[in-house]
Amino acid sequence: MERKLAVSMFGQKRLSREGGIEIVAKELCTRMVQNGCTVTCYNRSGHHVSGAEYDNKTEYEGIRQKYVPTIEKKGLAAVSSSFFAAFYSAFGKYDVVHIHAEGPAFFAWLPKLFGKKVVVTIHGIDWQREKWKSGFGSKFIRQGEKNAVKYADEIIVLSKGVQDYFKNTYDRDTWFIPNGVNRPEIRKAELITQKFGLTENSYILFLGRLVPEKGIRYLIEAFKNVCTDKKLVIAGGSSDTDSFMKELQESAKEDDRIIFTGFVQGKILDELYSSAYIYTLPSDLEGMPLSLLEAMSYGNCCLVSDIPECTEVVEDKALIFKKSDIEDLKEKIQDACDHPEKVMKLKQQAADFVCKKYNWDEVVRETMKLYRRKS
């Protein structure tokens, strides 16, 4: 019988729906506990986006949660929390330390120094993101990438493009283990009707963090020129980008069809996915877009930019436009609004396709194989 593994995990803010890393950590950890691992998540201290009742919660479905000192300043929260998480992981009784993202991987050397097996998941080439394009943050993240290459026993990547990048840049072999998705329960529009006046198939949905690389600027500009009575719903919170949020709202203010919901979770999130006419992800840059997997799992027709991270996921089961091309995006939205039969055909294929292709249980099996792999 295989010995139970003790796993430390950090890089996530906390177990929530704030971003892709948080969702991945939650899905992995809950299943690893079910598979007999003891799992400790080192989370950032501070206020939880889901509400004060979640602040400093110490256990979640058998996962131990510990909160590390965090300097609550832009650019320092991730650095400070990652350092302390690496420090506690190095001195704790763990077989494996699993680090998420390039920034936190800066400290991969610390648990490695104390004889721990270090696994790093690269969720995307983070230094390319607009908010990290210059200054200390950019240098820190680039060095984190290099430290992952140098110190990690195993590196997991979420797309073939990133796998090629590590091979070409560092001659480093990595393991391609994409994210998974759960088959959800489809919900009728109730709360979203009361709150936002939305009904089934009456809106186009964007759902994700409001950050520049998600292409929301293009989406708003394109939508303003589409002839339709459908609404555009932009659901999500800002991430160190309040000025960007204001810019988006300013751009959208002349069009009363555009609705900003703020951060959503729970039943409202389910209803938004369940009743959308189209889900759109117009990103310039992605790691492995979990919201796209989720949208397809609800049976959505998806409209995505032609970056490999999106096209690898959808194959021929979605609508695709040229990245950052506002005119092409407008034409694709207009065409979808004018031809509901095309949209319905893609809706019918989406859920079975994506749930078969991306499975969390398989992701956990492959990840745990790496944990036990002899280096």
C-alpha cells in the first residue's frame, strides 16, 4: 500500500473563486484529501473577497489552511506571502511542496534547500501581463520563472504553447497537465432577473478578472457597434486595477445595454453561465482559461480570440475571431446575433465535448504521479 503524502501548497491567495489559480488549488486539494493526502494550504492573510465570514477560515473539506504574514501593498502582497509560505513549507513535515505561478516560484530554492520535493505549476507566462510589464514586479516574476527551471523537481504547464516556450528558452522538459472542469447543474434565471433584468438568451457574457490582457476594451468597443437588443454583461472584480475598471465603465457609459455586475459567485454565477446567449473571452494572453472550460460545461456557445490557449481548448466547437481586432470581433458578434441557429448548434455540442476532454480526477491522478515520481 502506498504511503500517504503530506503536501504543502502555496501561490493561491486563498481557496476561493478570485482567479484561476484559486480555483485550481481548491479542486486539486479537495480531491487529494479524498485520495488520502494530508494537504496544507498557505494562504495570504487579509480580507476575503467572498466576505468577512471566510476570513482566516482554518479548514475547508479536510484541507488545512494556514495564513501567512502579508504586506498589504500593491506588488508586495504576493512577494511577502510567498516568502513566508516557502519558509513554513521548508521547515514543515511535507513530502511535496507544490507552488503555483511564476512569482511565488521565486522562492522554490527554499524548500528545495531543506530536502523537499518541489513541484511548480506555471499558469501562464506572467511577466507578459500588462500590470507586470515593467519595474520590480516584472524582474521578480522573470526570476521566479528561472528559479522554477533551476530548482523545481517537476514543472507542470497548462498549454502546449507554454511547454514549447520552456523547451525553446531553457531546454527544460515540462509536464502538460491541463485544468479540469466539473459538469454543473443548469439553473433557471431567477436572481439575475431580479437583480439585473436578465432572462435566458438575452445577453452576451464576459466573466473573469477585469484586467487589460482579457481584451475587455475591444469587447466594449465592438459591442457598441452591434445592432442588437441583447445586453453585454461584464461580470468580475478588478485585480489591483481599479483605474482600469473606471476606464471600462467610462467607455461603456453611453450604452445602457452594457451591465457591470462586479465580482460574482454561488447561485448568481451559475445563473449567468446557464442563461447566456454567448460567452466571450477576447483575451490577448491566457494561461489555461478556466472560465472558458466552465462556460462550455454549462452548454454555452463561446466566442474566443485566436490565441493558442483558447483555440486548443475549443477546437472546432466555438466561434473564433482575430486577437485584438475590434472589427472582426464586432462582425462575429453581429453574425451570432443574426443567426441563432449557429449559436444553438454550438450550444448543443459544448458540454459533452469539454467535460469529456477536461477531467479533474484525471488531473489529480497525473499530478500525484509526479509527486511520487523518482527524480
